[in-house]
Amino acid sequence: MDDVITKSKDVTLLEVLDRVLDKGVIISGDIVISIADVDLIYLGLKVMLSSVETMEQLRGAPIEGPMQEPS
Amino acid sequence: MSARANLADQNNLSEVQMLIYLYCLTNKVPELSRPVIEMKAGSRPLLDGMAGKEVKNLVDRPYFVEHQGLYAVASKVKENEFSEANLKKNLTDFEWIRAKASIHEKVIEGVMKNACVIPFKLGTIFNTEDNLRAMLDGHAQAFKQNFRKLEGKEEWGLKVYCDLEKLKSAIGQEEAKILKMVKEIDSASCGKAYLLKKKKEQLLKDTLTNRINEYGQKSFEILKALSLEARINKLLPKEVTERHDEMILNSAFLVDKDKVTNLIQAVDRLKAKYNDKGINFDFTGPWPPYNFCSLSKEKAQSG
């Protein structure tokens, strides 16, 4: 199974952004910017998120559960 | 700007300040181009780098810098795009991010075909190769430790979604309590029916939450048991996923290459069991191990 199993190009883009923007080795190069500070970009809507709080507001009532990453 | 620079060809890049963009590390010489035998006249090597179409010829090609048995895959990029000020500006441009993220991933996946990789986050940039080497030097032991862990392994990702209406409907048909309440509502007087309906809605909502937690938890635990390491990540809202269903689990797994089929089969079983209840599974891979090469390891869970 050599290829990435995906449903569509859009699924791939979501998966790529979910990885390259704030995962992988994170060290300061000579150019110091924090993409995590720049926040996750919405696909399509192009809305900048500033916090989990904003996410919750946009989503409506939050679904609570143990499956959230501890902050 | 000096007279010399004014006269210089736009593509004479020795006059242009270039920065070094880092994609990933490998622990052996990386293969960065198509074998010569496949190349036709005028064709370009397999991997195009981060600078994009503006930068021609050799400069935009990924190359590697070796240091202490570590190979850093990098390419030259322009200051007018990647200096701190310009980068900050470009990072507000979604189309720019989309394009660069794709290139970043393509290069790493290309390298990953023939070597174990440690991927870097998007945007790790150095002024000079000496600085890049200094960074490698400073973390050499940690990188080598990561390679020992990662060799022969793959990252696979599981995102689980829930179609709330579908699950609600399934619950309504399955839960005896709720079926009983529906009967009571049917035969109740107007006022009582209203109150019972409210009660039913609350019960439905609570059951929904419990079921979502249960399904998410179960899915994660099943795959974690088949993996070397597992990680839970932030949920992404609908505005990001652009789906009709709600993400209930975002997870990644580090797996022995020859054990991957176990996980694929486990996901197939989960699909068979839970699709009818509105639970959808996206299991993708192999990915470069973005989730399992942190220099500090406190977020990973051992399986």
C-alpha cells in the first residue's frame, strides 16, 4: 500500500494542512514566525481562527467529550 | 541597489539574496530526482521546490546538506517571499499557504519513497547552510533517536465523523426509554406532551453525547492497541472540514509497516459496525511521521 488512501483532493488538502501547519519537528530557524500563532486557515471560508473559543462559537453548542486534545 | 545588480539578469540568482527552506531530514542520501534513464531532453527532475515558477533552473531544486550522518533536504527560496516580514504577510493569504503546503508535502513524500524521513513544520528557514548545520548539530542525538524509532514504521491517521441527525434517528429507534417516551407523548394531553417532548429531547441529547464519546473512544482504543504509538489531536470544526457531519475524533498512529493491514481491517470492521449509526471514518496513510517526531515527547501515548 504505497499511496495515500484518500477520497478526494479536498480530503487530502485538509489532511496536509492538519499536519504541515503545526506538526513535524518544530524548531526556530533564522526566520522566526509561528504558524500556530497565525492560526488555522479555514478552507473556502478563509476565516482566521484565533482560539478554540472562536471555534466553539462558530460551531454552536460544543460537543463535549474525552476526545479533545488536552490543551 | 548596485549598478551590477541593476544589470544582472533577473534569473541571475547569485545576485539575489536566497534563504534556505528546510523540508525534512533523512538518515541516508535522499533521492531527489528521476533516474537519468527516464529523463527526456528538456524534462525536469521529479521534485520541484518551494520557490515556485518564478525561480528557474537549478536553484529551485531540492538538494541536501549532510551533517553527522543526517541529511537535510532543502531548497533555496527568495527573500521577497520568505523573509520574516514577507512570510508574515503571505501567511494571511490562504491560496499562498495552500500552494506552499502542497509543495512541502510533495517534496517530503517524494523523499519518503526511498528513505525514512523526519518532516519539519512548514516554514523552517535559515539564512545560511552553516546555520542549518548548527541546528543539526544542536539536535543530532534527538534526531538520531527519532530515526531509530521511525525506521520501518508509518504514520496513519484516523478522523472519525458523526452525522448527528442519523445517529439521533438510530438512537430513537434503539433506546427503549425513548421509544417508551414517544408512546407516552402520543397519548398525552397537549401540556403534558409538551413537557414530555422536552424531556425526550434532553434524553436524546445526553444519549447522543454518550454515544459519540463511546464510539470515538472505542475507535481510538482499538487502533491504539494495534499500534506502537498513538496521538489525539484537536477536533476540526465543520467550517474547516467543509463536511455535513461533525468531527468526533482526530487521531494518528505510528505502525510497523507490516502491521498496517491489521489497522485497515480494524477500520473496515468499525465501518461495518457503525456506518448505519451515522459514524463515518477517514483512515489515511502512509504519511510522513509529522505526529511522531517531536523533539519533546510528552504528547504521544505508547500503544
